[in-house]
Amino acid sequence: MLHLLAEHLPGSDVARRYAWLYEQNPHGRSVTVIARDERSGEPLGLTSVFPRRMLIAGRVRLGSVGGDGYVRPSARRRGIATAMHCATLERMRDDGIEIMYGPPEPHNLRALERAGARVVCHVRRFSRPRVLQSLLGPLGRLVARGARLAPIEGRDARVDQVFERAVDDTVVTPVRDAVHYAWRFVDSPARAQRAFVVLRHDKPLGLCVLERAGRRAALVDLFAHPNDFGDALSIIASSSGADSLVTQLNDRGPHAKHLGRAGFFAREGKPFQVHAREGTDPAVFDGRRWYHTWGDGDLDRVL
């Protein structure tokens, strides 16, 4: 496992990633399939999914984030990736996982589609450039009067409060809960992504996660009630201290319209696929229902 991960993610501390992502995830341990050569037993590749509780049209189900799909260069173009994805789906059934989702790398998408995955929408990078950040700053500060970002240092019950208030029976989204948020953003190996509660007059308005690199910042996660989303976005942008901001969101889903109003421009996109077992609620195939951010993936550093 570690040798394959080191080839797949050169320069990463794969031992720490394995312990954190594969074994310590509070929503469940990973499901991993390794392909081996039939004669020599040599490992040829691996693919993994990471359990994540989901809200699907008002009901909590167990889904999973797809990640760490890798086939050694010498073994490619032999159908190994597709075979691993099919085997992973069988393992998911055994573990009670209903769906796997995410924006795969381009070379992995075809294998996923051959195994039965469906592209339902695109996640797109949105950027708010320096000139708009400076121009819109004064307006944001007006909205941000009496508001602030309070760091999340551990399990914070306000995470559950915001999530429960913000969702309804139309949305399809990974669950934000206090335990998972602390694991995902407080205890991650890189510790580059900091989680906050957005407060207005000391009352929770939303959740956000920021990653900084110099004067740039990535808005890794943002969650708020539809009526509060625009205000939360303005508060975060004005409080970030960054010269420019970038985020990633489903361009057809809930809240994407707020990004354009807040000065974010759509940039490049990636297909977002869903691989679901038979009988799963068809809402998971409706791209307009999905709310998915960078924070719902398996990367603890995006900049």
C-alpha cells in the first residue's frame, strides 16, 4: 500500500496520510482494492474510497469519496483500473456503502464510466481576482459589521447546528458534523486548511474553511442556510485578509449563483461522477441537487 501510494503521490508523507485518511476517518475505514499480477504477485495498482455520511433528499445514507486511484505505468491499458472499480463496488455493497462520488482525474474517468459511473455535473473553479477583492472590500465590511470568523479548535457543536439548519429535503450533500469536521480540518496531516464558524452578533451564521498561500486564499468549504449564504460569503471574503480568493463548487448546484454576485468568475471545470448501487435514490443523479466543495474531497492541501 505505502509503496503504491508513494509512487502515486511523490513527495507526500504517505504513512501519515494512510493513518489519517484510511484508518482514522470517523465515518468509517477505507475500502481499498489492490490489483496484482496473476503470476508474480507483483502489485500493479490500487484504488480506494473513503466513507462519508451523506444527506440524500432528506435521508442520511452512507456514501464515499473516491480517491487514490493509481495503476503503475507498465500495467496501463490492460483494463486494470476498470476491474478495480468493479471490485470496489462489490466491497462497498458488503460494507453498506451506497454510492461513490467525486471529480476524478481525467485518465481515471473513462475507467469509472466503464465500471458504471455516471457524470452528473461539473465542479468548477471560481476566482475573485485582486481588483474585485479590493473594490468589493468596503461593501463586505458593511455586511460584516458585528460579524467575525471564530476558529474551530476541536469538536464544535456549532457545526451540527449550522448543518441541521441549512439543509432541506431537496439537497444532496456530504454531512458536516462536529466529529468529522474536527478530523478533516483540525487533525489533517498538512494542517493547511483552517476551519471557522462564521458568527454574526455571536450567533452561528455558517461554516467555512480557508487555506492560505501568501496573499492568496482558497475557500475550501462554505456551508450556510440559503438565506444566509450570500452574507456569509461576503463576511468571509472581507475577513480573509487575502488579496484574491479561489473556490470550487458545482456550477449547476445550490448557491453557485451567489458566487457570480460576489465577484467570482468561473474558470476551468472537471466532470463530477456518481457510482451508485442499484436501488439508490435517483436524486443522486440530479446535478442540480448536489452541493460539493473542495472540503468534501480527500486533499488536505489545494493551493
